[in-house]
Amino acid sequence: MAERRPHPTAAGRKPRHPATGQRPAAGTRTGQPARPAPRADARAERATRRPQDERRAPGSRRPAAARSGARTGGRPGGPSAPPRPPLRMPLASSPRRLHAVLIVIAVGLSLCGGRLLQLQGFDSAAYAATSADLLTRKLPLLPSRGTITDRNGQVLASTQPAVAVTADPTLTGPRAAEIADVLSGYLEMPAADLVPLLTKPDTHFVYLKKKVPALTYSALSAALAEKGVYGVFRESDPIRTYPGGTVGSSVVGFVGADGKGLAGMELELDRELAGVEGTETYESAPNGSRIPLGESSTTPAQNGVDVQLTLDSELQFMAEQRLAAQVQKMGADSGFAITIDVKTGQVLVLANAPTFDSSAPQKADAEDRGNRAVLAPYEPGSVEKVLTSAALIDAGTANPGTKVEIPARLSSGGAYIKDHFSHGTIRLNMRGVIANSSNIGTALLTRQLDKKTLHDYLANFGLGAPTGIEVPGEAAGILPDADMSDSQRDQIAFGQALSVSGIQEAAAIAGIVNDGVYNPPTLVKQKTDADGTVLPNPQENPRRVISSESSAAVRDLMAAVTDSPNGVQNLRLDAYTSGGKTGTAQRADPTCGCYRGYVTSYVGFAPLDDPRLLTYVVLTNPRKGDTGTSVATPVYRDIMNQALPRYSVAPDADEERKALPTEW
């Protein structure tokens, strides 16, 4: 039997399995049982087993075999294309997959560990502080501003407890309408105005109303607590009150809406009056309520210093009323009055007209909210002759009996000096020059004094520099240098070509008549802290400006003024001897850069031989008078006639007093 050889095309083919008719898969050895081949598509196989009469549900897809048959053009029930094998992605071996998973886990744990180390190790303190800040509220505890009183304890400025009502819109927004209904009655605001504030977006803080009395807020807070409402808070916002209204307002001043001093003593002593702010710190819940057992601390506020002024409020009130009436009567622009205790320099009266109410300063004109007696320099006129005479006498150049021949006019600097009264050549002694207020006679006497010496005396009297009185913005005035021209010296002699403030002039004359001892003017009598301890109140030391003999000689000159016929009729006091000097100066008008109108004044003291009080009254630009006698003296007399007995000064008027000679 011939041997059968395999067909060439079957070379290398593996024999088919006798049962299945399939060849072994690649990589298997012949003779070893092959693993069963995977089923091509289980879902397709299951689909072929469905009953032939089973209908397809609406909207369902036809079986894959049917769709395949449709694409190949086969008939239903006919032979169909073999199903496509499923797409399979090759996977790495199990060890590799395990290693990858472990690496991912390790990286994640490392990141978490690093973050934990940062939070707990490196930045723990910072994060703890941030957390504490988020849960901690800090409220300022405002100190009570110090009280201002007059020399007798009469209150001129005090503080009433009040608060500013605030809200956190993030807490009040959900119940804004309900909260607004509660607040409306207490804050006296329409609920419609409160709702927008209580719901204001993108903020944790809004002001609802300021300057709410503390008792009102207490009632408001209780009403909100009953409804379980949180989110409405308070800040200390005390109310500054001025019981006296206009009395001493130009000295006391006023504060702004933030409680800080803006004028007068309120500004000058603001730091001392304000005190030191404290704080209250406590832990709070997210809704803003205090955590009952949370940590809390309080740093108490230090209340401000109480200040006692030298002003006499009753005398001040009378002076303000009398001055205001005279300003109106004379048609003047303004006026001021100063009364000083010459023994101490304490100012008893510092009145201005027009003035303002410290409780409502915004209602007054800006120029009326200051203190003209301290802030507004002017040319003093003939009152300056008192200072000129003191320099002449103390320098040994003249004395009350020095004889002067006075012409009708005196040439000076290309112009002529004249007197306020017409005359030919007259003969007066120095006493007569002052009694008659002769400009020519004063200039002739002053020409005998070296210009530097005159300058040094005036500077020693306090001109050209602030006195240091406790009023912010004190004017220094203008005093020409020692190399002044001859014509300047002539004009300075009778009160032109220089400028002074009212307090400068009053303090200078007070020092001259006070036995030659100058006491710096002051408005502060005493300072007391919250514990009642009297605090140091340093004052400049008194200084001698002229000799005692020169002071007596100047008082002699000023007595000649009140002993003159005009003085006896218009200048003397009711029950006291006195000396004085009238003044009328041309008024510098800044609007035109020229002289327009007058500044009229009168200064006087009493008693004559032992002065205790001095009063200086000035009216600016009176339209119904142009002399110190008619315009300023009536106010001076009213103040002095009330002040002297009030301070227990014994009357010493001498009806038989004879005037000393003024002519030769």
C-alpha cells in the first residue's frame, strides 16, 4: 500500500481536534488538550435563543445578527456573518499593577503628611492665632471725657453715656424686616430706612445710628434678646453736652462727631480730656453671641482729666450779654472784653460778641466760632501809650512832670502827626499828654528814647510773641525790629505800625500796674484726674518788667485820665478809685489793604493804689461812635462795678480827690 503524504498546503498545519474540528491555538503543543475557545458574543448567542414569535419592544434595537444581515443583504433566517469579537485592552502583569497602586498611595500619604506637618509643626501658632481671631471679638471701651468747670465748679462741658448702634448684615439679613420693626421705635427711624442697612451685601459692619442714649440701647437690646435675634451691637459713642450754651463758649470750644476737640479748650487740652481707651475681648459664636464660658479679658479705660477754668461763669454771662448789647447798639462788627486778676494773671472774663453755642457750633458763622481776644491781632491805638510811658519812665527818659511843648502838628516820615483835637502850640507835662491822649506829645517824648531800648521794653512786656495762654492758635502780633525807621518809632509810640492781640495788651498793662510784676495770663486753674488727685499745672513764673517806682508813676498817669473832666463824667467807677486809658486806632481793612473805620477801646484797673482787677474792652468798626469813651467805657464800668464787690474788694472812692496838674 502506497504511503500517504500530507498535502503541501497543509504543511505546518496543526491537526484539528477530533471532537470540535478546531486547530489548537498558537503556542500549544500537539497532543495536549487545548483550552476551549471563548464564546464570541454571549449577548448575540442569547439573542438567537429567543423564541421566533417574540416581538421586539417599541423603540428597542434589533438584534445585532439581524442588523448584520440587513447590511449584507441576507434574508431573515438565512446564513449570517460571524459576530465581531469584543475589544480587549491588554493589561500589565499583576505585580506591575500592584506596584503602581502602592506608589499612588504612598504619594498621597506623603502629601497629607507634609500638610499635617506644616499645620501642626511649622505654622501651628499662626493658624491657631487665625482661628482665635475668627472667634474673638474686641470692643473698644471709651473713657469718659473729662469735665470742664468754671472757677466755682459750675459745669461748662460734660459727657453723657451714649452708644452707636451697629449691625452685621450677614447675621441680620435673614430676619431684617423683623429686626427693623423692633429697632424702629427705639432709634426713631422708619423701618424702611433700616432694612437696606440690615441687608447690606458684602459687609459685616454697618452703622444704624449714632449718639443713642445708653438707657435707650439697654431697652433695645432686651427687646432683641426676647426675640432671639443676634447681629445688632453697640460701640461707645458718648454725647458731649454744654449746659451753659454760649457762656464761655469761645474759651471752652467744642468737639466733633468723633468726640475729638475742634476748638477752644476742648482742642488745646484734647489729649488730657480724652483719657486712654480700654478694650474688652471675648470669644464669640459664629452668630456673634458671647460664648458663656469662653475666654475674656478687659483692659479698663482711663477717664480723662477734669479741668477747672479760671473763668467766673456768672460774671462771664453778664459780660457777654452787656458786650453783645453794646456791639449791636454801636453798629460794630464785633467786640471782646477781658477781665484779669492782676495779682495772679488768672482770666475771670474772656467774652466775645458775636459768639456761638458750643452745643450747636455749626449754626454760627465761621468767624464767630473763634476767640477774637486771642486770635485776631489789631493796632491798639492810644492804649499803647501806657506801654510807651512805662518804657520812658523806667528808662529814666521822662516822668509824670516832664514838660512838653506840643505844636499843632508834627512832621514824620513825609507826613504829619496830628491830635484828635484841634489846638495850636500847647504846653503839657507828661501827665497832661496822657490825660489828653496827645499823639504829638507822646511822639516827641519817645524820640528821646533809643529805638532798640523801646523795642526791648515792648518785647519784655510780651509784645511780638504769644503769651502762652491755653487757647489754640494764639496770635503773636507784630513788633518791628530794633532797627525800625524813625517814622515807625513815632507811630508805635501812640499805637500804630504794630499789632497786638487783646490778651497781650491786657496782660502787659496788668503787669505794668501790678507793681511792675508781669503774671503770664492763664485760663486753667486746676487739673484733677479720675481719682481726684490734683495734677501739676505748670505756669510760667512771674517776672519784673519795670520797677515798683515806675509802676506807681504809670498809675499816676492813668489816674490823670479818670481825674480829667471827661473821666469824672464818664470813666470813674461808682465806689472805687481807678486809672484807665481810652484808645482809638485806625482799622486796617484787609479787603482793600487800607485803613477804613476805627478800633475803639478802654482799659482800666481798680483800686488805684493797690490794683486787683483790670478790664479791657475793644469794639471793632463801630458805626455810631468813634471814641473809647462813648463806645467801650460803658461795658467796662458795668463789668468792674459788679466784679470788684464780687471779689470782696473794699470800696475806696474818695469824693474829695484832687487832680494833679497837667499843664505848665
